[in-house]
Amino acid sequence: MNNASKPVYLKLRDIIAESILDGEYREGDMLPSVRVFAADQGANPLTVAKAYQGFQEDGLVTVKRGVGMFVASGAKDRLRQSQRENFIKNIWPPVERQMKRLDLSIDDLVKSEA
């Protein structure tokens, strides 16, 4: 699913996941409140709550009633594994097909980075 066709709550989940993977939020860190994150993203608080609920259901955040949501232990590793699996299953195959069409190799791509 490309980003344009994704529901907003999934786009918000992606933003949070990227923040955890990039180290902006580490294990044990408190995530922004629903209202603060909604304001920052220009989103409806109910949509943010839905995104956060998904993280809670997946065990990636823990909730301390009256305090907030915190990044769970092991969340970064689980997110990384999940995103690797998604990349290999859904993102890489069309990239690989395009590379074959264009007769590009991994070496060609690495050389272009230098």
C-alpha cells in the first residue's frame, strides 16, 4: 500500500515507528500525549488514539494510567524485525523487478552512492 492510499492512523503509526527506530523515543521514554501529537501532526485526536491503541495491542507501548504511554522494552527490535519482513515481502520484489528491467546490480547502486 503506497503512503497516499494509507489511512491516516496508519500514517501516524509509521511516524511513531520511525521515531522509535531512529532513536527519538527510546525504551522507557514517554510518547507525546494524544492531544500534543494530534496538534503536531494536524490530526484528529481520535485518529491518534487509534494509532496509539494499535501500538498498545502490539505490545510496543505500555500505559501508566494517569501518566501516559511509554515505549515498551524490546519495541525497537520488534519494529525493526517487522519492518524488515515487510520490506522483503512487499517492497523489495517490485524494486528487484525494476532493477532487472534496467539491468542494474547492487554494485551499480553502491557505486552511485560514492
